[in-house]
Amino acid sequence: MSKSIKLLAAIGFVATVAACGSGQTDEEYVVVAPEPISQEPTYTGKYK
């Protein structure tokens, strides 16, 4: 292999390792249950 191809491969490898390493953050994700859009009909005992 020529020196330029080895240099480009090494730069690509270093860039890949740097990109993968910088994305690791300890963020906490909070999931909130959505409110219902409409309420369920209540049972009245008779048909209306």
C-alpha cells in the first residue's frame, strides 16, 4: 500500500473513534404518560 492510502486510513480510523467516543453522555430520559384526549363514557344503567 502506498503511504497516502495508509495515512487516509489512519485519519479515517481516528475520526471514527473520536466520533463514537464523544457521543457517550449520561443523560437521563423521562417519559411522561400523555393525557387522554377525551373521557370514556360513563355507564348510566339504561340506554339513552
